[in-house]
Amino acid sequence: MVIASDIKTRICSLFNVLEDEGGVQRVITPIEYASTGDAVVVRVRPRSDGGFVVDENGEAALNASMAGGDIECDAVQRWLEDQRLVSPVIFDEDALCVIAQNDLEIAPAIFRVAEAAQQLFTLATSRATRHSSDFKARVAEVFDAAAADLDFSYQADFELPIAGGMRADFYIPSQRPLIVIAANSLSRLLEAEIIHMQYQLSKRPGMVVAVAESQSAVGKKQFERANYYTDKTVSFEPNDMRQLIEHHLTFVQETTA
């Protein structure tokens, strides 16, 4: 179809491939490091055995460190441990890489490395980039009022049972827990996406909802994108937040009845 062909052309145009010395191909991807506007750059290096090393040249760790992040923190170390179990991406000498055995494996490896680079940067800088605001307190007010009216309990700042030591701002335990992330920054929104991915990979039940302080706080494009990588991403509005909690409790009651 013409439409399919046009989509393929547009997707390919988002990647810029440059040739460096020694047969190295430098791929500038459309994926960006959180809150920086800097693209993730991936390099494809030929090996003597006919394969390829696909890596990000250690830039994720370097950029995180320059932004005040800590790649040695517990969250990053747990995430790296989990990657060894579920992903071909390895972390070697401060660089994320994938070994591609042939040409067909290069494109998937580029996506894997770029995605991992973005996640590493996000986790390493998440504590450093969170800015103080009353946003979380405003979300807590909605939870407190709903809990009093509807007679349920919730936990705040709950450490999730997944790799990376990531935490939910609000957590309602049930057979399918409600996991709410108060996203007052792009970095926190990306953490919600990582949490959702980790829950999918580990096949744990859970509904991950990112509540953005506003679209402008996280970026309109990133806000729209996040709906594909979380169960739901919404802008904060107290009444809507209350309804979301009520609908989730009703769903849990109906499925357990």
C-alpha cells in the first residue's frame, strides 16, 4: 500500500546514518535523553568474525554523570541486573552494547541500545532532576479524600517489587494493583514507562498510570507518546483522578466477585 510505504519512508527519515573511520556507522536516532533535547547516538562497529558491535560509546553514563546523576546508585545497578536476564544489552566498560551476529540483527540492536541508553540516563538522573513542588501533595489530597469516602487503603512512596528499586508515588494493593506515578517532570514520566515495561517483562499484574502535572511539564509529544508505554497517561485534574480511582476499585471488585 502507498500509505504503508509512506510510513516506512518517514520512519527511516528519522534516523541519520553517518560513516566514520574504520567502517564504523554512526546512527543518530530520534530517541532523546530526558529533559536534554540530545539524541541518543548509536555506533555500529564491524568485527573480525563478520559480526558487529552495536553500542552508544558510553555516552549515556557520561551524560548522566555530567547532569549530576549516579550510575552506581542502587536503582541503576538493579536495572542492569534485570537487563542481564531479559535483554541482549550488556554494560561493559561504562558502555551499553549488543553483539549482532549478522546484518539482519543490526536494526533491532540499534533500537535495543538506544532504548537502554535512555533508560540508564533516566534512572541515573531521576533523583537529581526531580524538582520540588506541591504537585504530589495535591494528588495525595485526592487519594486521602477518596480513601476516607470509599473505605480503602493505599501506600505512598511504595517500593515496587521490580528491578531498579523504583517507587510508586501512590499504590493501591489488590489482585491488579493501581500504580500511580506523579509525573512532575519528563524524567519521572519516563520512569513510569520503565515501570510499565518491567511489569510486562516480569508478567506481574498491575495498572501503571502516569499523572502529569501538565502537558507542558513533561512536553506535549512525550505526553502523547507515554500513552503507548503506560496503561494510561493523564493530566492532573482532581475530579478525573477521583473517578479513575473509583473505576479501578469497581473493576477489582467485579473481577474478584
